[in-house]
Amino acid sequence: MGFLDALLGRHKVKGPAPDRLFAITTAYVDLESQQNITTRGKAAIVFQPLATSDFQSIVTDMEEVLKGTGDEIGSSVETSDDEFGYRWMIVQDPDLEDLAVGINAVTDALAVGGYNERVLCAVFAFEDRTKQPIYFIYNYKRGAWYPFVPARGGKQRNSERELQIKAQVGQGLPIEAELERWFPLWGIPI
């Protein structure tokens, strides 16, 4: 940050740390063993698509790469567009590490193409022993995770459970410190 930026009150946004995405794989050991939270075998990267041929080519290539490697390791991939104009590239695999690798591959391809600002987040689906869905959302722009637990019925969230999970995860996962940045995602297709 330069002197003028400091003087005018501007600050640089901290860039994402790509290795933080993979923190979910190590945190999962504690989630499963200590909290009975298990993977649903699904994850998604959420991004704003562009109608340019370059962008479409990157997305198509990544779908083909994921489908090709998925045949070898047991993954599958599909896409879904939501009501807000975001595209969800959904990877299904029972192995959480394979999910993280697949999501990271798409992220890297979009970043290399110059489209990393189009990426909203990554979402990993889990559930507790009562089959209550629990989502861990990775905010790329902040380089941090947060839990999202929708309450049963309607567009309600279980904030108490989210805070419990935050406390239980501890240092194993870089959790977003500012709770007001824990944005709910409604209608998650995974």
C-alpha cells in the first residue's frame, strides 16, 4: 500500500490464499471423528458466467477435464444455473480430497484465464447425524471459510449451530472472523 492510499483511507484487499481451500480436507478429520459431521460427497464452485467465447471455452474445457478424470477416480460433474445468474459447477465424489482437487482445478483455470474475479465461492456439502445439511463456504476474495446451516423450513438459518461449529472447528480451518460476512446461500443445489 502506498503513502497516498494510506492518506486517503484506501486499502488493498487481501488476496486469497489458494492453499486455504485444501484446509477443509484436514479439518474434515475432526469434523467426522469429533462432531459426527460427514461429507455428502458433493461440492460446487459458484461463478458468474460470461458470454465470451474465451470464458465459455475455459468452462467447457474444465467440464471435460473433470469428466475425464472423474471416470478414473469415480467423480462426476454437472452444471446448474441459479435464479441470480450464477453458475454452479457441481462435482460429486465420495472422497473429500477429490472434491477439493476438482474445485481447485476449476478455480485455477478461471484464474489463469483472467477470470478469478468472476468466482463467488466454493461450497462443500456435509450433514450431521440427524441428516441436517451443513455447508462450508469458502469465500475466495477473503481467503476464509464459514459454516452455513439452513434451518428447517423457509429461508431461515440456524445461527446458533453455525457458531457451535465455528467453536468446534478451532484452528483447523481458517474461519472468517467477521460474522457479518457469513452470507447465506439459499437454494444450494448440492
